Amino acid sequence: MNIHVSGKQVTLSDALKHRVNTHLNTLTGRYFDKAFDAKVTFSKIRSFFTCDINVHAGRGGIILRGEGEGADANVAFDDAAEHIAKRLRRHHQRITSHTRADKTEQPPETGRSYILDAETSFNESKDITPPPEEASFPVIIAEQATDIPFLSVSEAVMRLDLAGSTLLLFRNSKNQEINVIFRRSDGNIGWIDTGPA
């Protein structure tokens, strides 16, 4: 597995980088035949360290995310790795059966990304009336192109949880329609199905 360890305004020791590589390879090796890559980023905020781990694992494009903080970089890494381990343990059976299944998978679609500022989007659209001058609107930013996977609803919920995300767009494998699941403010999962009722 390719692991990229970096620090934002933090110098990292070789011992810490070796520990991160060893621990992540062991952790992902328990659940996946092959994990493709991982990005581990350390930073320091005031008197504590933070660690952000993103792992792209398995054949199904599963993304795992863990965040941690601590008095030193090792403690922050342990905290983030434990978040990933808990998610993996919770979804172990589904992950291993999903990644090892020999079913024919449809390739994911690619969603395009745009960056719109309020002035450009209003000037280019004939359907929208420009806002008054005193109104201020934030810039809308789509950070990167995103794959839209073919998943069942339960697989989508699992991926939402593994990635620690608040929203996931996917094509429902049952009805082939675009669906959205999201984490509600009450902690439950919301599901928007655009298929016929």
C-alpha cells in the first residue's frame, strides 16, 4: 500500500513515519486483500496535535476516514487509527463480502465539478434575477470530480459511515436512479430516492 505521511507546519520523525506505515498496513491487511493508498496528515493547533487519515481501500472504491487529536503526534495517530478500526470492526462482514464478491460491477459514473461565484452565476443564467447590490452570497465550490458508484442503500449507508461523511450521492443498484443519503442533525440517516414512487 502506498502511504503518504505529511505534516502541516510540523516536522515528523522517521520513527513516527515508520510506525504509521506499519500500523496502517497491519490494520487494513486484516480486512482487505489490497488497500490502494492512504494519506496521513499531522498538524498542530495550539498545544495539541491532530491527525487526519484517509484510506482508499478494496476493489469497490471504499474510503475510510479517521480523525484524532492528542498531546503528541503518536497519541493523535492512535486516536485516528482507532476511529478507523471501530468502523472496520462494525462493518467487517459487509466489507469483506462486498470486496470479495465476484459479481459483475458497473463502473462508477463521474460527476463534474464547477466553481461558481455569485456574480458569474447570476450573470450567465437568464432564469435568475440578479440579487440587490447589498446582498452578499458565498462562493460555491465543488472541490473535485467525484465518482458516483452503483450501490444498494445498505452499502451506501455503510460507506457513509466508514468515510465519516455527512452526505453520499450514488446510483441505486435496484432502480438505477440517482439517490442521496445524508446524516441528519438528529443522528439518523436520511434517504432521497429520485426513482418513480
